[in-house]
Amino acid sequence: MYSPRYQGSSQASLFWVVLFSSALSVTGCATTDKHPVDANRASKAKSDAEDPYEGFNRSMYGFNMGLDKHLLKPIANGYKTVTPNFMQTGVSNFFTNLKGINVVLNDVLQGKFEQGASDTGRFLTNSTVGLLGLFDVASDLGLQSNVEDFGQTLAVWGVDQGPYLVLPVLGPTTVRDGAAIVVDKAANPGTYVPGTGIVEGINDRANAEGALNFIDEAALDPYVFTRESFLQYRKNLINDGKSNSTDYDLDIDADVDVGEISSAKPKETNATQKPKADTAKKLPGHVQNGIEVGPGSIKPSSAAFDRMSKSFDNAALEFEKASDKMDQMSKKKRPLKRR
């Protein structure tokens, strides 16, 4: 598969969480469709409109799969083998924090001034207390992570997304979002440091290992699955889906459905509609400390400082154990005094 550095963003974990929930919804609803012929026709018409260059995209998708199999995956596996988990987390946090400047810029361009103030506080907090972003202190202080890029800004300004595209290495995008990558890169300080993009790409690919394996094993057509999941994820971001994520399901209206595979499922009324008990685990809320947190979730108050001091506590514990062993060895060597 391809490296998940779509839109030049390292927010890959959120994308793959949404992608997981999409897969579960698809497999859960596909068997209930009472009109498969109509659904297939609607699906084909929709895919033709959104993906007119499917032949080229499938070829590029195959190229990315081959590149991943023979190069990217072995490198990512080696990175995971030699890099401790806490360092991988720190690297992910660092690159995510670098995107904070771009997030604030697009907050302002979209007129989200209150969110922009929050994102500015998040960036400054993680850049100082979080040691240049290595620790995600801001999330545990109530400053949630937001995903904003210039592609979303263009959408807010009324620019149509255009056809779906698969680019070499970068993977899925659209004409609008692909052009926006140039601005996103220019606003990212890491762009101007040689080698930073390579490290970020390896880290992103390592984090996406489980999701990519899931797609290969579970999806009947990985290309279609990836395309529909990506397009729905982008629509969710553009529409600020985190505010109404309790309604997130692939059983949706014709403008965003996936082949109308769930059209036979009865719709609940507003008075009776309730989220499923386990839906909160699948909703595309913000990702916090590797755990997706949806609206209404309770944020821990001191977890960040606990993580910061955990490594020091572990080191002190090891020294204490070593000291105890030395004391025991010393006592064994001392002759016992006779009374």
C-alpha cells in the first residue's frame, strides 16, 4: 500500500480510525440491501462522477502497493523494531505539533477565530511545556486537537473538490486538495529542514501498519474501499463533523452514501434516534494520546504530566533496585558477629 501522508498531514491515525469504522459499517449493512441492482447502478453512477480517471488511479494505486511492499513496509518495520514505543509516540507528537502553525493559519482563513485561539494555545503549550511537541500536554489540559488544512479552506470558500486522484507515494487526494498541498507544505516549518519529510513518512507508515493490513484482508476491492473512505473522511472534516459525529454512519443520504448499500435500512426519527452503545468508539472525534475521544468524552486532568514523569520514575526505580541488590551482596560478604 501507499504511505498515508495524504494532504501532507501526519494526522494519519484519525484517518485510519474513520476508515476502520467505515469498514465495519459497510460489512454490517451490505447484507441487508433488498435492491442490489439499483444500489449497484447508483454506486456506478456516483463513482463515475467522482472518479472519472479510475483507470489511471488504479494503475497508480497498484504502483503504490508495489512500492510499499518492496520498500516502504520493510523500512517501517525496521523503524518499529529499533525504535522504542515512547520514542515513536514522541516523534508522532512532534510532527503533529509542527502542523499547528498550518492549523491556526487555516482557522483564520476560514473565520474560525475562537477555534484559532484554542489551537494557538495548544501549539504554544506543546511547544513549551510539551518540550517542542514531544509530549501532548495540551490535550489533557482541555485543548483538543483540530485538523485544518488549505484544502478545507478552499472548500469553505466554495471551490469544488474536483475528481478523485491517486498520486505517487502521497496516495489518495482530489484535484482541489492536491493543489492545496503546496500551501500546506509552505506553512510547515519542517518542510525547510532536510530529511524531515522522510522521517515523518516512515513514522506515518509505521503507525498505519494495522489499518493497511486490515484493508487488504477485509475489503473485497481495496481501491474502492480506500476511495470511499477517504472522500467521506474529507467531507466530515470540511463539514466540521466532530460537532455532530453522533450521527456518523455509512447509512447516509444519497449525496455521500457508498453505493447506497444501506438504503434498505429503516431511518429512525429524530425523536427516537439514539447512538448505539458502542458507537462512541467508532466516531471520528479527535484523537487524544492514541485514543479517539468523541464529543462529551471526559478528558483526564493530569495524564500528560504523569507521562512526562513516568520515564524519570522508571529510571529511579531501576536505580533503587540496583542499589538494593548491591546492599544484599554487601551484607552477604560481611561476617556475622557472634554474641
